[in-house]
Amino acid sequence: MSRIRIFAALVGAAALVACEKNAVQEITKPISGGAFIRFHNYGVGVPGVNFYANDQKLTAISAVTCTPPTDPKCTAAGIESTTGVAYGSTGNGGNYSMLTPGQYTLTGRIAAATDNGLAVATASTTLVDGKFYSYMLSGIYNSATKTSDGFIVEDVLPTTFDYTKAYVRIVNASVNAPSVSVTSKLQGSTTVVPIGTSVAYKSASQFVTIEPGLTDIAVTAPGQPTVNLIGLNLVGGHVFTLVLRGDATVTTANGLTISGTINR
């Protein structure tokens, strides 16, 4: 039996095309003078984290506004939530952070008061000028060692752009899922479009061009039930990343599912 995650049209649109003015970044030409990265918590059981590049904190959540507005402690340092970026979420509303190109150690560090600042996963990389990246916590959280896994993929965005089309790829962030293949089918159509084939853990397919609209996504792998995402609203003129996450050995809430984010 398929594991099915049903998303109505409006839910899909809300999840992937937020109404906030900063939810979608329009990137229409090559950018120099910086490298761009965003952060995802897809580690099963990983607590809420803040993400760092070296010792620079790049994601955090405000707990409250300053009351009164002139409170010097609050206005000087802010009041930070201990929630952090929760499992299944993307930091900074899905926006990229810009960094000076160079060598970095990226970490996801516990945001809660207990073990605050403890790194659960670490990855070192060189960020190149004008390129885009995603750092993803993955794996299954070990509560004894307080560690998980993580990896970096380059977001190789389309170099030519048709605003009447949607662009989609898949990232495999499930530590115990085999290599997966992914297809899409526009609702009302019989045409099945491949998105990625034999995509291994910690890797990404290339972006492919598809017709926009309500779309059904199917992720298949040898020995695994099909994972479906039904009625995903892919909007023309946008670039989407689909992420397979979760524990392939269970069928509970932590089982395999698909998340979606907008790259631009």
C-alpha cells in the first residue's frame, strides 16, 4: 500500500508559495560578491536548532517583541526563542543567507535551554562566489550522543528561465532509504514526467522543466512502498526543491514523506 500525503490545492500553495513578501526571492541573473546558503532540519528526532557558519549564527527565531519597546536589554540583544528550526522546517523562512565566499564549518546547534549551543551535526565546505547551496540535517537523532547527520548540496539553479514553466528537482535526505526515482503527473493529464532517477542519499537530481498546475508526485525505490504527494500546486515562474525525508523503516509520523520548498 502506498504511503500517501494528501495536500489540497490551497494547502500546497500555502506551503510552497507563501504570501509573505520575503518568502520568494527573485534571482534573475548571476550574482557575484557572495555565496548563498539556506538551512533545513530534516534529521528525524533532531531537536530545534540554530544554524551557524563558523561561529556566525545565521538562523534564529524571535520569541517576543520588546515590551516596553524601549527595554534596553531587549533592543540591544533581542529575545530569542528556544524553539529554533524544528524538524521538517527551513530556516529564515526559506530564504538564502549571503556569505563571503570561502571555507566554512557549518553546524546545527541545539536551540533549547538544555544543551544550548551543542552541535548535533557538522559539515565543512568551501562556498564559491555566485553559487547557491543547501545545508540539510539528516539521519536519525541519537539521543545518547546527541548527534545526527548532515550534508551540503549545491543548488544548481536554471541558467535560462521560462516564466510559464515550473522547475523541480528531488533531494534524498532519508538516511536509510535506497536510491529513489521520482516522477510527476499534472492532474488531468496522462503524461508522466521523470524528475530524478536513482537519486542516492545526500544527493540531488538536476532541475527539470514541467508544466505548472496541480501535480501528483511519486517517489519509488526497490523494496519500498511508493511515497506520494498529491495535488502539489507548482506555480509557473518558480523553482522548487522536493525533499524525501524520514525513517524508511517505520510507517508512523516519522516515516518517509516529501517536503517542498521554493528556491526562487
